Amino acid sequence: MELNEKIPNNVNLSSDRRLQRALERWQPAYLDWWREMGPEGFQDHHKIYLRTAISADASGWAQFGHVKLPDYRWGIFLSEPVPDRRIGFGDMMGKPAWQEVPGEFRNVLRRLIVTQGDTEPASVEQQRELGQICPSLYDLRNLFQVNVEEGRHLWAMVYLLHSYFGRDGREEAEALLERRSGNEDSPRILGAFNEPITNWVDFFMFTFFTDRDGKYQLLALAESGFDPLSRTTRFMLTEEAHHMFVGETGVMRIIERTAEVMNEMGGVSEDVRKHGAIDLPTVQKYLNFWFSVSLDLFGGEISSNAATYFANGIKGRDHEDKREEHTALEQQYDLMVPENGKLSEQSVALRNAMNEVLRDGYIADCQRGVDRWNKALEKAGLSDRLSLPSRRFHRAIGIYRDHCFDPEGNLISREQYEAKKGDWLPSRADGEFIQSLMSKPIYETGQIAAWLAPPKRGINGQPFEFEYVRTDA
């Protein structure tokens, strides 16, 4: 463990001077990007109560302390190696995991690493202005914790590119700092990471739904036969868990405050907005939007690329070791496919449906979170419930992209969809209302905006009233 190096790491970076120099040359460009595109207004005069990775062992890998954002110790950490690790799926099952990149898989692995790496700075760029409208210092701290860890995840992918892909990898690492979320000329690679995040409802939904996609992509890559990628993503998963916690509890706190207001009004929701809370139909619209755009991140339902990745041991399924069968040669997967104006069931080879298998796990995981939100509504004595829309609703990727569906998954006409879209997805008026609630940030210790409840507990055993962000002017 090299914690006192210019780049903290547990990969013995100092033993490879050429690699170390290459990464140290990339580091100033990263810091320039961070200052330009990282959290706006909080770079120089604030210290944030953050956790920093200091090891990758199970007994405890992080320390907490107040630090200025540009001084955060971004490092390179891989999970401990598994002795004599073998590939656990596909045609390569049982063969030794690769410690170097097989020549025949070089381009594919580079593309997967670049795509994963591109999402990390993208989310920082999307969220860079949220500190200006934060609902509490607790939430502001959580935003910045998510941001610095997305930055560290970028470092994780850049390490792989520099270490294993030569000049091509170095050029890709530079390009990761050149693209910009939402930029017309040089956008981020994946659609959801070009969507604007202008308010904290967006942020909480993004960290619940879109970061959960990240979890499932990392779970699939953690199965990879390329062992450095597997070890990298396994450690990233420990940090990703906090991002989803921020999203789930953030939405929960919105719901709790809304339920409180509704009960004060006799259980009705019509005038919730007049009391400074967010009505449940609006919460449902934002849920519909971020769930559907996050579903697109898994790719098409039928994919020869996904089949090839699985066959060659490059990318597996989530929790492959818990499955009974690992080659997926004989099985079929049933899909509902739109044909001639209706939906019909079609069976495809399981390997060709690997994106959909991963999406299944994701949807079930999302449903567990929605169930917890609904339990809060039930506990509050309300009959209102939130729900996930159909996986066919509002899709821009895959077999459903050129068709229109309602949230229940029924095939409808374009005219019907356009007439009802405002009931299902956030409208401009909804966005303006949400922004009106967040026109004034809350920077006072122990204070919180009126549209969400305070957290049940603070971070690292600290109370909600703790000074999570300190001004150091």
C-alpha cells in the first residue's frame, strides 16, 4: 500500500517508473478538468467531511476528515487478487484468468473500459451546479462524496488504459477529459450521461437508478476473465453502494415530507405544492424518466456483442457464481417483441439476451427500493403508491425504441403517447415548480429545506447537525 505517493495506490506503482510517469503527466490534466467541470463554487474556500480510500481489505478501507475538494487524494485501488483465479463462464470457463490483455480481445476490452470510464466524469459534469441549490449541508456533503468517488472511478479506468493498452490507452485517457456531458459537438458516450441534472430530485433519482445501472455493469465486469478489470470493478462496487444509498434515502426523505404534509391536509394531494412539498404524481414522473433512460444503458435486448462477450469470458452476468449453469448454450430467453402493431412472444438464444438478463436483475433491485418507499407511504397511513413503469416505456435503445407504450407496457399510437406524455414524464411546468423550491440553498448547520425530511442518522456516526461543510475563507 503506497499511501504517501503522489498517486496513492496498492498496485506497486513505484516499481514501474514508466507507468508512474505517464500517470503523473495525466494527473495535472485531471486536476484542470476537476477545477473546470467539478463542483462549482466549492473548490477553494470550503472543507468537506469526506471519506478517502486508504486500503482495499475487508476490515476497513476508508478514513474520514475535512478536506478541500482539489486536495482529495484520488488513488488507484484494486481488490485483493484471488489465487489461481479461473474464468467462471462461457466457452472460456475453467481457464486461468488473464493477467495481460489477450491480443484478440484488445479492442473489445478497451471499448468496454473506455465506455465505463466515460460515465464517471460525465456524472460529475452533470451535477456540478447542484451545490448552489443544496437542501442542507448533509446533502451537500453527500453530493461531493459522490463526485470525488466518481473521479476516483475515472482514475481506476485510466490506470487500466495506461497499464495495458499502450499509446491507444493513453490517447483514450486524454479523450476522457475532453468530452463533455450534453455538449453537442463532443458529448459523453451514453445517453443518460448527457441528460441535464438541474435539481435535487433529478440527483436523487439519478443516484438511485443510474448509479444502480453502474452497479450491474460493474458486477458483470467483475466476472471478467481479464483479472485487473475484475479486481478494479470489485473495489469500485464498495464505493458505488454509497451513491445508491444517497439516492434511495433522498427519495425516501422527499416521500416522508410529502406524506407529512398530506396527513396535515387530511390525506389529499391536490394542494401539496402550495405547502412547499413535492406531490407524489410529480415524484412518479421523475421516477418514470430516470428509470427508463437508465434501462437504455444496458443496450439492446437482442445483442450479438453481448453473446460474444459472454462466450469469450469478457463480461459475465451479475453474481455468476450463484447461478446453476454457466455456459448458457442450450437455454432460451422469451421476449415480448412488437410486430405488426402488436406484441408477440419470441424466444431467442440466452447468450443473445445477456443484456436483458442483466436488466432483469437491475429491475428487480429497483423494485426492492420502490417497495421500501411504498412501505413508508403505508406506514404514514396513505393509500398512494409509486411504481416502476414497464421496461418498454419511453425507450430510446433496443427493440422498443421506435414504438410507443404507456407506463403499463401497452402498445399505443404516437398520437395517444403525445397526448398523455405530460401525465407520465416531467413537464416544463413540473421542472419550474421543482426549481422554485430550490431557489435558495440551505448552508446553515442543522437546517434543512422544507421539501424533504431530515435523515434518520448522519454520516460516520455524526449527527445531522454536524458541520459537514466548513468555510475556510
